[in-house]
Amino acid sequence: MTTNKIIFHPDNNGINISQGTDILEAAITAGVYINSPCGGKGVCGKCKVRIKHVHEGAPLPVETKTTGLLTQDELDQGFVLACCTTILTSIEVDVPPSSRLTKEQILTQETKIEHLERVVSRIETIEGEEKKVTGHTPLVRKLFLDISPPTMDDHTSDLERVYREINKLEELGDIFTSLSNIRLIPGMLRDSNWQVTALIGRDNKLLSLEPGDTSLRNFGLAIDVGTTTVVVQLVDLNTGKVIDTEASYNRQAHHGADVITRIIFSHKKQGMDKLHQLIIDTINDLIQALIQEHNLRQDEITSIICAGNTTMLHLLLQIDPSHIRIDPYIPAVNFMPLITAAEIGIKINPHGLVACLPHVASYVGADITAGVLASGIYQADEISMLIDIGTNGEIVIGNKDWLVCCASSAGPAFEGGGIKAGIRAMEGAIQRVEIDPLNYTVRYNTIGQVKPIGICGSGLIDTLTELLKTKIIDQSGNINANIPTKRILETEDGLGFVLVWEEDAGGSEDIIITQSDISNLIFSKGAIYTACVILAKKIGFEVNDIERIYIAGGFGNYLNIEKSIMIGLLPDIDRDRYRFIGNSSLSGASCCLLSDEAMKEAEEIARRMTYIEMSADNSYMNEYTGALFLPHTDMGRFPSMCR
């Protein structure tokens, strides 16, 4: 088979690849991150790259599909879409800033779960020594066993001798183990002079024995398996202390920015295997970074608890997710079984356990269960709401007596999808915007304080609000062509407003918000607000009566509450009723890693939550239509905007 070399700039990453491979696939293989939110379907136009050393009008050394997503000027400069272009010969490719997936602003901040401090706080200093507090039950415990060897007067079997010693330390009662462990026990006991360390899971399974006393070196991982990003937290299971946190992109993003695109890709030839391996590789690389940074051995990490949406955890465990997207939207499993790390290829102690927090429904996953646990709304007297905003907006309302939840398809706009200059919250993304009402000049702030290459979700919310405040758009979102500024101009998508001129941008073109972009943002904000309203009405409340609203997740953490209310994304209630709770998915997973009681509470939360399917609600569209206005057609719902 003919192979060609492709070199990606500016990283100078080179790889030999089979002729006929598309550039996007070659980039994935080479470890080059190119933005491809549509998963390589050629419909988003975000994976623009330039074939180097091509003269204007000269034939390209590739085969590419014609697409309306490239201007004639871009075509003349040698630009192509990476997903639509196959390699015919050795080439060099320049990945421009707007197409690169650079370092993202990944939320690793946790919530302090005060209502579970009784089970999370593990260490007390007693007479100068650190000692465990009763109730500390990590997913995997280590017990040092100093076993009495057999004698002619004590004919107890090796296995029963191990069990007996364990029960002297922790009255567990019935203990069990695997045949493979039993085969190893006789030799290990004698080789280690009857001094071994037992690894015991919460279900009283003896996972393995280690020679000598390794009980002081026991570590676990809490993992937030996000659609876009993955966060891994290293925890000392003996002390309960968080040691460090690492985060990166979910490499599955090469095959689509959203879960639906990935579910579809999973049905392609070897699609499931690829998606599974990509998330495992992502996690393993983060684990390896933590191991190296803190001088750990791989086998000292004995347990993992994962939280994430339903699709992500299905793909993690290589379970078919296809019915998640098909009416009546049923996942394969909500309560995942305990498995060993070796079963799915995660590189920790091969006997170590991997647990997943439970799901509620196809679009209300373990990350939301973790969020309810972290927020404490399931224990409160007051009625509270939890909102996690992303491509899907998940909402939970309830208190100690009841919990109801739903999901709303907000679309990818808040994550940069479907927006001409939209990008993830990565270096160079505009995250804050102000527009001068007198001369319409734009002040902005970018992630990393570098030249802007696009605009991310929080910047889009700011932009929409500023356009409304300065009357550049009306309450329907229409751009006023009569505003006296050269920033308003005609684009291929209708009128647009220039946020950054080309000479000030990090890319090769103006950064513009178009009329089409504004419409997509209004559709997205309307979907979130409508779901909040409908869910509240289902239980006999008005959304403005909610006593506390918790905002979770990466995008939510960077929201400006005032501006979000101004455009009708969030309810117009007293601002002090809002609480940001950071990465509550990670917080909940970390808590359950350390506490069996917390895990049981998470399972009970998932069982208690009643899921309401919004697509089956006849009143949804009527409510949604009213929300397609800034902030709403019923201004009585937004009294602070009428002052």
C-alpha cells in the first residue's frame, strides 16, 4: 500500500499515512488537534487547513470535495476542509489558529460538600498521630495482615487464614475472592513470611494480596468524563486529601462535538472501538501525568469512580449507546456494575475497581446525579433547582421529599457550534465583551490574553446582551442596519456586526457575529429557559418561586448572571438566590470514591428522580415560542428588565 508523509504546521508533526486517507484522520493519528465539531461530515466548516507551497491557481496535491463553506479567496490560497480532503502525495499542511484545538479553559474547581462532611472528612490528629475516623470507606481499602503461620495444631487453610485475619481487623463477615487469587495465595504467603497487604473492595471482595506492608500507599481517582473535556483527580484514600488534578480534551471530540454525532459514529465500521480507545487513551495519559508528577507506582492506584453523561459512560465501558437517540430514548443501563480496571484497559492496579455513578435517563446522566449530591438539594427543606448548561441543558427541581428532572436540547451554540466565529473556551477565545453605546467600539477580553481567534460561550452571552443594550439588535434579535457604524456589514449569512477587525485578530479574517448566529443563540437560550418553566409548572410552581438555583458545569461557571437574565436565559429572581457550584460532577465522584455512604446516597438520588420527557409535552412549543424574544414576550416575567 502506498504511503505518503504529511507534516502539520506550526507543530512540525509528521506522520506516514496511507494514500487516500483524509487529512482529519491523519491529524488524529498524528496527535494533532483540529477542530471538527460535526465529526467529519463537512457541514460545520471548522476544520479549515491550508496546503502549503501551493501557488494561486495551481492544482492541489490532494483530492477535495467542493463546499460552500470556503470562500473563493480561501480556495485560491490553498485552503481545504480537513475532513473532506484526501491525500494523494506527501504534503505539508498549515493548521490556522481558528482551526486548532489549543489549551482549553477546563473547570477543575470543585464544590465543598458540607452536608457530607461527616463522611468525607477522614483524618483526625490524636495525641500527635493521624488516625482514621470511623466511617471512612473508600472504594478499595488496604489492610496489612500479619498472619500466624500454620502449625500441626492449626490446620486452617491458607485462604481461611487470610479471611480470619481480615475479620480480626474489620469484622466484615463473609468475604469472597476469585479463583485466580486463590491460586496465588499459597506462594505469596510463604514468600512474604506471612506478612501481606489485602486489597478489599466495598462489596467485601478480596481483590488481591500484595507482599509486605503497602497499606500506607493507597490512591484513587475521581474522573469527570465530559463530552469535551476529561478531568482526573488524584486522591489519597487513607487521608481523603486531594493531591492533584489533571485535565485535557476528550479525544473523541475528533469524531463530533456532541453525543448524537458520536453515537452515529459508533455504528460505523470500528467506530465503537475507536471511540472507546480514544477515551481510554485520554484517561491513561492523564493518569500517567499524575503518576510521574507524584512519583507513584501504577499499582498504588487501586480505584476509580467516574461521572459523566449517559452516552460518555456507555462509550467508556464499550456498551452500545444507539438506543439513547431513538424513541423512546432508553439507555442500555443506568446502574453500572463494578468492574476491574483491566477489563476496559485503564492503566492502574489491574485488580483495582472502576465504578460509575448511576444515570437517571438517556439525557440525564451520572454527572447530574453527582451534581444533585454536591448541591445538597436532595436533603433541603427549600425547593431548589440545579441547572447544567451545555449542548443539552439538564435541569433538576426538588427538595428532601421529591426530585424531578428533564433535559432540553439547547444545541451547540453555547459551546461555539453553529456560530460563524464560535469556538470552545480555549486560548484566544473572546470571553468578555463590552460595546460602547456612543461610538460602538468593542472592548473584549480573551482567554490567555492573546489575540482573538473566535468567541466562546460566555463571550457570546456578553455579545448578545451588549448588542441588545446598545440597540444594535431589537428584542427579536434583528440587527438594525441604520445604526451609524461601519461595524455593521453584509455577510453571506445576512447582516453581521464586526467584533474584531482582521488586523487585530489572531486569524486571517474579521471576527463577526451574524444575524444567523444571533438567531441560533436565541433558540438555545429559549430552550433552556423553557425547560426550567415547564418543569416547574409540572409540579405546580412558577419558575420565579424557586428558592435557590445552583449553576453547575464549565460553561455555567463563567456565566454573568445579570447578562444571562437580561437575554432571558435564566429566570429573573433575586441574584443572591443563585449559587455557582463549579465542577459538581467531579465533586460528587470524589465524594463517592471516599465514602460508601455517599455512593449509596447517589444511588438513592438516581432512584428518586422522576424524569420528564420534554419532547412529549404539548405545552413545550407554546412556551418555547414566547422565549424566542429578548428576554421574553411576557415582560412581566422579567420585572427587573422593565425598570
